[in-house]
Amino acid sequence: MTMAFDHLGIATTDGAALAETFAALFDAPVVHEETFDGMAVRFLGLDGGYFELLEPADDGPIARFLDRNGPGIHHAALRTDDIDAALERARDVGVDLVDEEPRAGAWGHDVAFLHPRSTGGVLVEYVQHE
Amino acid sequence: MTMAFDHLGIATTDGAALAETFAALFDAPVVHEETFDGMAVRFLGLDGGYFELLEPADDGPIARFLDRNGPGIHHAALRTDDIDAALERARDVGVDLVDEEPRAGAWGHDVAFLHPRSTGGVLVEYVQHE
């Protein structure tokens, strides 16, 4: 089972403006855009991974995150080639899961979140491409 | 000038325990440990980058972050082969800098932080290896 950095999920109230800033600063152009779960989602390509800008339309978890914390880093995503094995291992290690089974995430990828109370306050997403 | 994901800085009250959890979950072993600025700093190797666990001894910015926010992601670091050019570009883009000039960071690397008010609430560190 492989495990590698994939992306940093960032909650924002203005994804278009932040995408412009990040493109100028980090050579990170928008490589994919979609509306997912009522959010405008932008993936910005970076050598070795992505920034995922999450701009909520109205309510939902990211809107609540913005209300509570303001804009900023929301989660860290690790890429694996076997998300079922990754979740099985997390259970073995005694980590609480947000998602017991993989579900469809942005970009059509299978994703599953670990609960931050088990991972030092870091919300971790596993993602399997293809 | 190159720009790539380097590491995720994580504030923690128990770096040893979190390192053990991350090693078991993510195949991310401790590859470097040091005391820096009164903090226990652990770098965990991950395919494509590092986790940097920051455990403050007493006071300082990370201790204050923990008081305010609890444990979790503190900053995102991008690796560049020309930190002076990266800072110059940040100035051109109109981004506020925490560090006007590179300074010595953990692992002996040159580092400089951008102010999160200019980068969507994300505290960004530039780091140059060597």
C-alpha cells in the first residue's frame, strides 16, 4: 500500500481571488474546477501535489468551518493506491473514522476522512485516484 | 525558481505519541529530531514531503497557537531553490511578509514566512534546502 502527500484542503470565501494569488505566488495554476456538494472546488497544481480551494455556496461543513475558524487550512489529504487497506489499518491502529467506507469525493475520487481527535487535531483525508 | 510541496507543520502537546501514530498510519518514520527555539521538532518522512511535529517546551508562538486553537495544522511549507527570488515575487504580488529576509529554521534550512492575511488565512513558509 502506497501513501504520499496529495493535497491541502483550504476553506475560503473567495476561491477565484485566492486561486489568482496562489497562481502568482506559487506557480500553481487551476488544473480542475467543479461544483461538488454545493461548493465551488478548485484544484491548483503544485509540484508534488495540489491545493484544493473549497468555497461553500451556503451551508454545510465548510461554511460552518469558516464561521468558526475563518479561512485557512481545513484538511490534509494523503494519496493511497488501496484506500480499503488504509482504512483497515487505521481501524487496527485504533483511529476513529469519519467515513467507515470510502465515498465519492471531488474529482470523482474515492475518499475517506479520519477523525481529527485521533490524529493530533489534523483532519486527514485518504484519497485514491482512479 | 522551483516551487514544490515540502512539509506540513503541526502543533502538538505530545510529539512522541503523535509520531508513533503517524508512523503506524502513514508509513511516516521520524527521519530527523532536534531542539529548535525551545521546541522539540520531529520531521516524519512521507513520500513527497514531510510532517513537521512542533512541541513547544514552554512559551513562544507554537505554545500560544496551542492555547488559542488546540493541536492541529499550523503551517504549510513550500520548497524553493531560490528563497530570495520567492520573497521578491511575494513583494511584487503585494503579499505581506512575516520575514523580510530568510532566517535559519529547523534542520538548518533557510526559511521565511508569508503573512496569512495575504494568503487566505494559510500561514505559508518558504524553505530552501542546502
